Amino acid sequence: MAYVAIADRDAPIHDPHTFIEKYIWSQDHKVIAIQYAVVATFVGLIALVLSAMMRLQLGFPDQFHFVDPNRYYQFVTMHGMIMVIYLLTALFLGGFGNYLIPLMCGARDMVFPYLNMLSFWVYLLSVLVLLASFFVPGGPTGAGWTLYPPQAVLPGTPGAGWGILLMLVSLGIFVVAITMGGLNYVTTVLQARCKGMTLMRMPLSVWGIFTATILGLLAFPALFVSAIMMTLDGTLGTSFFMPAISSMGENPGHAGGSPLLFQHLFWFFGHPEVYIVALPAFGIVSDLLATHARKNIFGYRMMVWAILAIGGLSFVVWAHHMYVSGMNPYFGFFFATTTLIIAVPTAIKVYNWVLTLWKGDIHLTVPMLFAIGFIFTFVHGGLTGLFLGNVTVDLPLSDTYFVVGHFHMVMGVSPILVVFGAIYHWYPKITGRMFNDRLGKIHFWLTFLGTYAIYLPMHYLGILGVPRRYYALGETEFLPQSVHTVNMAITIAALVVACSVVVFLYNMIVSLWKGEKASSNPWKATTLEWQTPETPPTHGNWGPRLPVAHRWAYDYSVPGAPDDFTPQNVPIDERHPSGFGHGEDKARR
Amino acid sequence: MSNTAIVVALLVGIAVWFAVASRLTAKPWENRGEEGDVGAINFSPARVGLWVFMAVVTSLFALFLTAYAMRMHHGVGWCHLTMPRIAWWNTLVLVGASVAMQLASSSVAAGRRQFAQVALIAGGALSIAFLAGQVAAWQAIGPSLYYIQGSPAIAFFYVLTTVHGLHLVGGLYVLGRAAQRFAGGAELVDLRQSLSLCAIYWHFLLLVWLAVFGVLQFL
């Protein structure tokens, strides 16, 4: 079967002339990626400020009067939803997916550039609708990021009118945006790879983003369905989720709905969502580790299969979020089993990352520091997941700070460390400038140690039984004074970590002008995006001729090769007149 | 639980097919230099994009219908919906639209312009008739808020027909653009893919409607 011609078109598939076509209504995947990244970062900063305000209340109760109970719940809700959906999902798929897929696959652009452009603008619309909820009567919803009915739409919950409506509408719009983008990412990976780029020669970053996109395309409809049905419950008075209930002395008129149905739908989306965020991070961190350890990734094929296995299994574990909602014990047994099974491919990946580092020529660059930091936090978060995956252990720990510590470690801190590592790694390619290394390292240590200072004590609080989602703990007998001291320390650490983001932003912005000019391949990496004729890559990426992949993405420190890296587009004969042929390969194995 | 088993079996099947079709057993560290076969599916990007989109829509409706079944069994106050007579006629109309779209596609492929024109007009007209028929079905079932609030089955009927109808409207937009090119005298060979994809999409929407209709009527 011949490779597909779409990748080999000589002419760019769209041809911008004006400033607006180039930078605003742009169809260029690189510009769209940056647009996605800027908006996601902006909205993520808002979520960061919200978390700082929550921590102020928790660390210093009733000292900051602008954080009243209603606002506290609104901050919790918006922080969670923004971080998971509008920052991490958008950044990994819309940002890194857009930038990396065509460049790493050797394509000129996405296969549907116009749809790609629409995807960004629809995403921006979803963000604007979400942010509008801060300015409507009642403010944003305070129902918690899971938006469980019946309380999400009942009066008494902050933002029960306009707030929840705008949240649901925004989520619906977001699903449309991510579907438009997802169609592009999947089709581009399947159809627009350059000559020689077999699926098994693709870098793991592309594998991670590709699989996460498929998860997104199949799981986000569950969020869409639940958003539509809850909107109707809240506005037209239907009873999909709303049971017969008396609220604040009044009968809202609902009857017979099933709140559990919402939970099933939400988590059928919600658990794959964890992997929609994690799989791109898995892929990217694999590439960072291999590049900066100057070593091929250990067990490439196993890594690909593990990504696919995790993706498949992620659809059959959702109810482990609902152990305390009440379910048939056999269901609990089933979901606990699938949850523990998913640990197998995940552990394979962790072993392979560590074995990639083993005897590598480790360069402790800023991206590498973040990648190694990720291994620590992810192992930590993964191990606490084993506790919560078991029904009997989960029951006492459910709704405590143990859970907060777990999920922040595994799907908050870990992916964010990869995001930072990836931004530092690809910054020279995206901007053509190097960042300030010293500031980068300061940022890493503040973030890495700071997040441990925040989340490690939360496990201790959880085991003591400190409940999550409480505005104030007050004086209770079962909580020792140390709980309040720990809460105070966590808040101080959280504020320090929040401030470290300023160091990051300063570094990124100032280096745009003052950074040293970057060479085209400063990390001496093998993947195709580092082999573009110009840095930053221009429109169409590859100049007159598309690259041809002659090898896989991990030819680092190959015995007999003149350098410790051999780019994917280097033919055997040009770089190695005698070649390091199959016989030598076999001897090495 | 049996639904979960079916979903798992389906996912495993797709994964195995994908692994075999994409040669995921290859050892890329061995075959340096061989340009090899990229293992891409031999379809146009638009065709692949449509299939991926249909997978998303399948997921959407499968979840809606699962929610319907769960709401029926888990909630209380369920009152079964009997589909109005006009919904049966609408089903026939959509079958007609699907057949017409297939005829339009195959006559464009065979180079029969005049027949293609008739089939295209018939396909579009029957689709619009289907949408009008669905609105009539709303009227027949009970258009007031009283019924929507009172019966979850009726509320599901409204939601499912609206979402399905919106997908058909999207298809009509694409069909309209192809018809515009057709009327503007575009070469049939250039329209072949568009109409072929439209026909596939119409068949798909027919299948979705049959699933929706079947669940609402018989479950």
C-alpha cells in the first residue's frame, strides 16, 4: 500500500497573505497551537489564582473576608473545571497536538486546516462563555467540578441559575471544539505521515496525543449528553436526573429522575479524561527522557502497546469514582479489578522510563529535570491510586484530603510538570530563542519541591479523616491542632508555587527578545521537528521537499554512528558509508 | 454488565484489528533505511474524517440510548412512549432519502448527470420532508411543556429527534454545497467523492434513526 499523497503536496494547502490570515484567522497548525496555548495558559492562571484564594481560607480561616462560603465553592468548582478541561485538555491536544503532530509526522499541516482554525475559535468561545459566568447574577456555579445533581441546579447552591447554565453551555461548546480538532489530529496521523514514517516509527509523543484524541472523541460525547440533559432539567423542568425533592421548603416540580445516571455519564467521560491528559504526558515525557539521556527509549514497542492498552482500559474503570454512591458489590469487584489491571501497563511505562535513564548520558537540562520530576510525582500519585482503587480502602478515605492529594499528584502536578518540561524543550524551536537556563532551574525546584510540600501532607490529613470540600473545619475533637498547622504550611507552599509561575512567565516572555538565538537543533534530537530547514519553521514547514523517514525516532548513541544522535531523516548511506547494518544491530541486542 | 462486556469486546476487537492492520508488531529499531509502507489506510482524508466523525456520533447516540435505558430502569415514574403514527411514515421517508442519495452517488460515478440531478433533488426533498415530519411528530406527541416535564420518555423523544435532526441539517448543508457545484456545471468526477460521502452519511443517519426508533418504540 503506497503512502498517502496528501503529505507530499508541493504547494502549501492554504496560502495566507495578510496579517490577519497569518496570525488571527490562521489555518497554520503552528499558529493555532500557539493560540490554543496562550488562551489555555491565560485561563489556567485564573484557575491558579482561584486555588490560591481557596488556600488562603483553608490556611488562615476567616482572615480573608472576601472568601465567603459561597465564593469558596465557586472557586473550588471553577478551579477544578478550568484546570482539567480548559487548561490541560486544551493545552495537550490543542496546543501540543497541533504543534507536534504535523511536524513530527513530516506533514505540511493538518489535513483539514479550516476545521482546525474553527476548532480554536470555538474553544475560545467556550472559554468566554465560561468566564462570563463570573459576571452574571449569582456568579459562577459552586456545585463542585463534578456538577452532581440534584444540588447543581437547586437554589441554595451558588450560581444555581445563570452560573450552572453557562457552565453547561460552555462545556457543550468545548466538546464541539475538541471534536473538530480531534478529527484533524486522528486523520492527520492516519493519513498525512511522510514517506517512511510508519506508525511504529512515530515518536511516542504522537502516539500519546493520537490515542488521547481517540479517547476524547469517544468520551466527550458522554459529557455532552449529560450537559444537554442537565440543562433541560435546570431550564425546562424535565426529570432526567432530578428526583422528586423538596428544596428550601418548595417543590421544584421534578419527579423520578436518577442522580446516579448523571454520575455514570459524568465518569464515563471523567475517567478517560484522566488519560486524555495523562497519555500525551506519557508520550512527551518519553521523548524528553530519551533525548536528554542520549539513549533510545527502553521497550518502544511495549510503550506503544501500553498506551493503547491504557486507552482501552480507561473506558471500563469509571465507576471506581462511585464506590460510595451505592452499587452492587459485584460491580465494585468488577471495577476494582479493572482499575488494578490498568496499573499493569502503567507500571510497564514507569519501568521503561527508569530503564531508559539507566546508564544513560543524562544531561540535567531544564526539560530533563521536569521529566525526572514527573517520574517521582507520577509514581507517588499512582501508588496512592492503588489504595483508592480498592473498594474497602476507598470507603474510609473517600471525600478526604487523601483523595485531593492523590489526584493532584497524578493528574495535576504530573501532567503540569510535563507541560513545563515540554515548553522548555520545544521553546527554541517555537521561538528561535533559548530561554534563561538559571531561571528555568529555579522554576523547576520551586515547583517540584513546592508541590511536594503541598500534596504530601494532604495524604496525612486524609488519613486523619479531614474531609475535603469543607469551607472551614472549625474546632472538632477528632482533629488535632497539627491539622491547622499543616493547613497553614500547605497554604504558604501553595503561594510560593503560585509565585514561581511568575518566574516561568517572565522567562518565557523576556527570552523572546533577549534569549540567545537558538540553533535549529539545540538538544541534538532525532525527531523530524528539529530537522526543519528554518527555525522557527515557516508556513508549510519543510520548504520545497518533504522529509523522508529512514529510521525510528530513537537512534541515540548508536555504536558506530559518528554522533550520539542520528535524525530520522538521515539515510543510511549518507551518514554511515559502511552503515551500521542489521548484523551489527543484532549483535548489539 | 452485559453492555459493558459488549463494549469491552468491541474495543478489544478494534484494538486487535488496528494492531494487525497497522503492523504494530514491527521492530522499528531493526529496519533502518527501509522506507517501507507507512501503513496508512488507503482512503482519502475526507473519507477517513467522515468515518471518525461517525464514530463520535455513534458514541453520542449510544450514550443517549444507554441513558434512556438506565433512566427507564433506575428512575421512577416511567411512562412508556408509543411512537405516533407519523413517525413510522417519517422512517419510510428517511429510507427513501437514503436510497435517493445512493442513486445520486452511483449515477455520478457512472457519469449519468441527468439521473443524478433527479436523485439529488429527491434526496434533498425527502430529507427536508423527514425533518418536517419530525416536527409534525412533536405536535402529535404533545407539544406543551406539561408533557415534556411530565414524561421522561417524551423528553427523551424530543432530545433525540432534535439531536438527530441537527445532524441531518449538517448533512444538508454539505449536500447543498455539493449541489451548488453540481448546478454550476462542475465535472462529475470532481463530485464523485462528495456525493459518495453524503450517501454514506445518509445511510448512517438512517441507521441511527432506526436505532433511536427501535429503542423508543420497543424497549
